[in-house]
Amino acid sequence: MTMVTALNRNHNLPTSPSAMDYAPTAGPGSLKQIHQALGSHHHHRHMWIITGPAGCGKSTVAAFLAKELSIPYIEGDDYHTESNKTKMASGTPLTDADRWDWLIALRTAATSRLSPTNPSSTKTLPHDGVVVTCSALKRKYRDVIRIAAYDDHDVMVHFIFLRAGADVLLQRVGGRKGHYMKSAMVRSQIEVLEEPSRGECQRDVLEVDVGGSLTGVQREVVRTVRKVLADDQ
């Protein structure tokens, strides 16, 4: 049984960081050097996962990035089950068990936007990229999404971690109207948040501080993403 099959069937996730060391430790900037050395002009398809706790601006940033790049955008909250949404609305934190199927469904949806189910059809052409919102609060949640690159080596997964202080997150969520995510849930997410490690940042995580203006954050995210894409040419 392969690791991917075991993950999908049993929801057992790798615990060793070395298990996910599938990308060069030198970071995204090394891709161009590797391709030049090999004489390769291979072009990857990129999965941009916008991550962070509630209130960091994932949806707003993701929608802007998708528009700038002219690629599909997937809202992660749409893939939560009704029972998950009910729990969050009542202030009950989701457990790991609540999240496994959601993460796998989200990964599958993102992959399907990159790879058409019927390659011979002109109506289902693959996209060069897709933008996805997903809190991805823990390392093992991010590892579930990373499996997309295991299944298809033409796919590169990138996490854009939107960093913000607790006060900023609580203020933003408190100003929302009619959203199921409440302030208590923000505190819960902050408590369980496992910020990307140094090793993750060297491989596939890009951090952007979102404490400034929305316009400034959007521009920084686009600048960061375009740099990665330029290195992959």
C-alpha cells in the first residue's frame, strides 16, 4: 500500500518532518538553477494555498490573486460539511477527525482544476494554477495538501501564510455580519495554530504580514507569487 493510499484510507498522517521533504531545501529560488543545470524548460502547474486563522483575510487575498493571475479560485469553507459549519457556528472547535475528509475533498477539488478529467475535451483544458483558501492550522493539515505534489510531479504546492496578531484577527472577525465564524473560534484557532517551521519556509511556505493596508497586502502577495513563477520559467 502506498503512503498516499494509506493516508486517504486510514487518515493516518506522517509525523516525521523528513517524510515530507520532497522539495529542495534551498527554497523556491533554487528551481530556476536546477532546471538550467538540467537543460530543462519544464513548466509546473502551481497550487497556491492561502492559509492562516480566521480574520487574516484569506478569501479577500485569494480572490484578488486569482483575478490577477487569471486562474480559478476555490473557497475552502465551501467544502466543509454542514455538521462542521454547525459546530463552528456554535463555538465548538473542530477536531482532527472533523477535518480529514474536508482536507482531502479540498485537495481533490484543487487538483481537478489543474488536471482535466477528460484531456481530449477542449472544454476541460488544464489550468496553470489554482488559488485555494484553507486555514491549514497544523503541520499535518498542510501535509495532507502536499500529497497533491506526490500524485503528480508536475504540480507544485505553495502555502502563503498570512501572518497577523491576535488583536487584528479578533477585531476583523468581530466586524463581520452573518458569518458563522465567531470570536471564540478565532481564539481556538490561535491556540492550535502551528506556525510554519523554518524547514517548511525553506521548502514551500511563503509568509506575508497582513497588519498593513489591504492594498499593500494584496500587492505583496502578488509580488511574492510572481517571483516564484519567474523562477520556474
